[in-house]
Amino acid sequence: MGGSRTVSHPPQSVLLAEDDQNLRQGLAELLALEGFACLSAPDGDTALALARDHAPLIAIAIVDVTMPKLDGFALCRKIREHDPALPILILSARDTETDRVLGLEYGADDFLTKPFGARELLARIRALLRRAALSPARPPPTARFILGDIEVAPEELRAYRGKRRIDLTKREVTLLRILHDRKGLVVSRNDLCDLCWGRDYMPNSRAVDQYISALRRKIEHDPANPRIVRTVHGFGYRFDG
């Protein structure tokens, strides 16, 4: 009575989707030694069910590309439909530019080629978790939000200005969410690349500017004088409210 009590925090959970039983078991043991709780799945369908049932507890997903029922690319896409910000690491035996680009386009944050060492895997996991910790808190994926005179509806991939409907891509919704959550703060081009594309795969800052320009043509009254996505020359972009 009256003594101090140590409060233990639940371990971070990792969703591990890997059809190779030996590799899956070995990775689960490695993650357990590092203090993670592991939710293991032998196929994409099982992994998707775990992702949906345990979403608030999962800190990161590790997804093999070649799996039965639902491959890794399709799994990434479906996870992104209900959790735009969950860090996802793709594992693949193929090391082609096409596979890496596909993984990133389907929503992965990083790509690791088999075979790999335990130290590299853990380093990539920690890097993704650090990046997630610095990102805005993961909001409910269907929560609507307001920027200026438009209302963004993530569940519909649309924005509304009065009765006018504006179709958006998932990446555009993510970008607008970032600016909304950092209202009044400048978001650099590099940060936008990291948070929207997962890794800096944009060839140069001009490509980011071109992407923003296309988005402005959708949402701004006057794209040449934007009021929602403002440019801070030499730094990045900002939403002032």
C-alpha cells in the first residue's frame, strides 16, 4: 500500500503479411525480441482482416509482394482506403524499378529487397516509425475537414464548394490534410514528398510545384492567386485558414 507502481505500456504492434512460413516465423521472433507485438498473416486476405480489426493498435505493416488470395500491392491499396497514414514496408524478391514504383504508387512508404539482413530491416522499421511520430496524428480516415471555402470528404475522394463537387485523388486528399493539420505552418517540399509519396521519389522540387499547380486548378477560385495552397518562396507551402 502506498508504494509506487510501474506503469507498463503495451508494445507497438506490427502487421506482418508473409506467405513463407519459415520467414514469417523468423521475422515474428525477431520483432518480439525487439519489443514488438506481431500480428502475422500467411496471405493478403487474412492480413487485410487483421488491419481492419486492429487498426488503432497497429504501428506499422510489413507486406510481402507475392502472396496468395491478395498480393502485396493490392493489400497496400486496400489498407490505404481506410488508413492513409499507416507506415507500410514492402518486401520483395524482385528488385526492379517497376516493382519499386508500383509499391510506392499503391501506397507503400518503403521497399526492401530479399534477401535482407535483420539490422537493415530493423533500421527501416525504426526510420518509418520516427517519421510517423513526426507526422500529424492519424485522424479518422473518413473525417471531413475544411480548407477555406471547401469541405474535403476523404471517404468520397471529393471536395465540395457549395453544391459544386470536385473530384480528388488519394494523394491530393493527403496533401490537403497535411496542410489543414499544419495550419499556419510552412510545409517544405521535402516534407510533402515524404508524407505524400512515402519516400522522396520526386525527381526535383519543380515536380512538386507542378503537382501543386494541377491541384490548384481544381480547388482555387483563381489558381494564379491561390488562397488555399499558398506558396512560401524558397521553402514550401502553407494553408493560412
